[in-house]
Amino acid sequence: MMVTLYRKDDDGSTRYVTITDRQGNLFGYPTLTVTAGRDFFLTSERHFTYESAGELQKALRGMIDRRLKNGFEVLYSYFRHQQFRGLQQKLGTTTGTDVDTVAHSGAEPRR
């Protein structure tokens, strides 16, 4: 899973946030990685580890909801098939294919 959000600030700069669920290894705890910054090359990265997939999903929803309320918009999202279905529907990224990918710049979903 990967979700990239962006927001235009008053000074004209763009702030980006990318949230992924990549894990350090196959046997590790569920992990979210949040990368944020004004430039894709100058970012900060934070890792959040959870006891269960349920806790991860709750935290993911909170992270995204909080940013959407603060004026961020979805730039890109990718979900594996049937992963986080409720969140996919909220972000408008369901395509009904094995790989759900949408670039939110007006482009059609890749099939």
C-alpha cells in the first residue's frame, strides 16, 4: 500500500506526504513508513510499528483523515487487491482489478 498526499501552502510551496506499509523484514511487526517534506529529495522519514494489522489500519486511517482535514489532497494511491477496502473507497481508488492504482491528477486508473 502506498498513499501520497500533497498540499499547496500559502507561500506557493508544495508539501508532500507519502505513507507506505513496507516492513523491514518478513517476520517483523506491521509497520507504516511516513515520508514528508517540501521536496521529494529533501524529506524526513518516520517509522511506526504496531502489534497487529488492526492497529496499523486504525492508525493509517487517522493519519490520512487528519491530513485530509488539514487541506491535503490525494496525489497517488496504490493498494494490493482487497487491501484496506474501506480506505480505498474513501479515497476513491477502487478499480475492481487485482492491482488498484490511481493517479489523482485526472488520469484514469491503470488496468
